[in-house]
Amino acid sequence: MDTLEKKTKVKELWQLCFHDDERFVNLLFDNLYRDENTVCFEKGGEVTTALQMLPYRMSFGETSLDVSYISGAATRPEYRNRGLMGRLLKESFEIMRSRNIPLSALIPAESWLYDYYASKGYASVFFRQELNFSSAHRFYGDGYHRVAMSMDELYRFFDEQMRRRSCCIQHGREDFNVICGDIYLDGGDVVALADSQNRLSALVFVVPGDDAVFVKELLADLGFQLRPREENEALNGELMDSLCQFRRDIREVCLKGLKEGSSKELSSSKEVNTNVSKEVLKKCDEVRQLVSDKHHCSIIDGKGDTLWVKGELPKKETKKEAKKQSNQLTPDCPPSEMFKRTGEFSQFDAAGFPLLDKNGKPLSPTKQKKLRKRYETHKAIHEKWLLQHKAYSVCQQTRQLYSFVSSSDTEYGLNTPRSVIKKVMYSGGR
């Protein structure tokens, strides 16, 4: 059987066993099929059993490893239950060994196949998470908008984001063509979002369902953030303008009444008016607090043009508070700088320990002893912070991304033999 005939027979077997759309099968075989990565058994001019060993690289912590992704493992119905697939998998392992490929991965087509592949040495090592959103949800992303990008631009962003994942099979350009093509064949779309500077920030793969839209994968830059908020909790700009202007007018009337009432001897009627004004001003403050707490907007009092802003207003610090803040010792402060911030000393040694007070007088032994104790305590705190900060820096990208990204079991899950995982973990792969 020559190469072209073999490809045709393997393709026919795929369609027979998996019943995929012919357009998808053509897309897959045109982009990813390679004769040297295909093993099969044949009888009477027919391919009875076949599988493909697609070559990939897999990120594993800071290590990158070769992996063979088992695709299209299929046996003709009349030849099943004869041990053919087990023999073919064993043969694929021998080929992998000769090519120095340490990992084999696959995604079972059916749930019952997990037990079958477990008997061949595979173990389930991926997870799946689903997040459900109804039509009551609205997502707000300031400055983000949909953009049209070339496939090359989309792939560069896709590849960059995938490489940030600590444990993931990496996909080449041809794989990306298949992923996008599959989405389009299902009636879905690949949506790209850019920020206010028109920089590509997020990539979403979506397909329609019977009564829902499924997000198969979401990749986003670390600065990208969509804020889900209930529709009934959202305040639009015009409503906020009207509310704030009404509140400002009411406050001006009440403040004017209080000022006039305080300048003259109060009659009983004026006293009542004054009390009413105070009560209305109190209600205005309550409205301001409600808008801040529930809708995350800050109402600005005064006569300026700005009525409100998103988020919280910065707290005004007193001079005393500002000085205290500037002298406050934090874990990130190096021990060599901790005493230089206070302004209490004029001379220091090479390690930053004070020698003279601000007047140029030597420190007493008692003072030095107290300062040394503070120095050593903060040094220990700073060293602990350095270790924590290093660990945080290694994993913060993955942690931030996965806080709002749901993993897909369609394209990016993997199964790997337990023995291989153990070997990788203890060889510094993570």
C-alpha cells in the first residue's frame, strides 16, 4: 500500500468510526496528517486499525518536552475486541522511544474509554471547569472593542498566551488553522478584542448551542478584565448625571437655609426649617454612600463640572498621616534603607545601620542595642518577603489568567502515563 492509498484508507476509517463532518476531516488531514506519524494494521487491502502520533511540544513548569498526541485511534467494527489497538499503541510507544519522545497524550472520544486507556498505562491528568452565565449578566470592559486581525496576528497572540501556561500542550501554526477551522464549521467565531490603545488583549473561541453560546477557550493578556455585573445593579451615565445634579441642587438649598438660620435669632419656624435641612443633608450623604457601596461610583460635592466618577475617591491625607505613611516600614524595604527613611540619623555604616543621630552625636550603647534588635527583626521579615515574592512572580500570570478563564476539554486536555508524570516531576520539570 503506497503513501497516498494509505492516507485515503486511514481517512475512510476515521469517517467510518467517528462520523465527523467531511469538511472537518479534510481540514484535519490536509493540515496535520503525516505518513511517518501514522501506524496501522491492514488486511485484504483495508486498513483495519490505525492511529496518528501528532508531534507537539508540551510546557511543564519551566521545562519544555516532546509529546506524541494520539489522534484518530480507531478499529473497523468487524475487527474489534481482538487486541489490535493495544498492539498498535505498544508499537507507537516503541516508535516514540526510538525518537526520544517521553510523553504520550490523548483525549478519549467517549467516557467509557478512560478505563480502557488506563489499562494501557494512561492516567487522567486534566480538569474541566464550567461557568454558566444567563441573559441577566452584563460584562463591562472599559475601552475594549472587537477588532479584525489577520490569522498570523491572531496566532502570535494565541501562541504567546499558551506559552504562559505552566502545563500545556503547545500548538503550531497548522494546529491553529485546524482549531479555527473547526470553530467556523460549527457556526462559531473567533473573536479578538483590543484595548483603548488598539493592542490585542483577548481571544475567544465560541460556538452556538441549542439554547446557549459555548466559550470553548478564552485567552487574555494580564491587563485585560471584564467585570460581570447584574443588569439591575448597573447605572448608566445619564441616570447618574441626573441623580447627582438633583442631589447637588437639594444640598445647595439646604446649606443656604442653614447659613441664613445661623446668622439670626431662630424663630420656631426657622428652627423647624433648620432641622429639616439637616435631615435632608443626612439623606444626601446616605445616597452618596449607597451609590459608592453598590454601584462603585463616587459623587463629587462642590461647584465643579464633574458630578461623579467611577470607583472610589482618593482619601485626603493630613500632614501627620502623610508623614506617618512615608515613615511606615514595609516588608519590601531593604534593611539597609530602613533607618535612612526616618530622618533621625546622619551617618550609617555599610549595612545601613545608624552610627550618629541627626545632630551628629554618637549613639549610646543602649540605643544601638535597641536599633540592632529592630534591624535584625526587619531583616528576617524582608528575607521572607523576598522568597514569597519570587514564588509569586513565577506563578502570578497563570493564577491571574485562570481566575476568569475556564479550561476546555476539547482542544487542550491531555492524558499522560502516571510513571512518566512521576519521572518528570522528580526530574525538575516543575
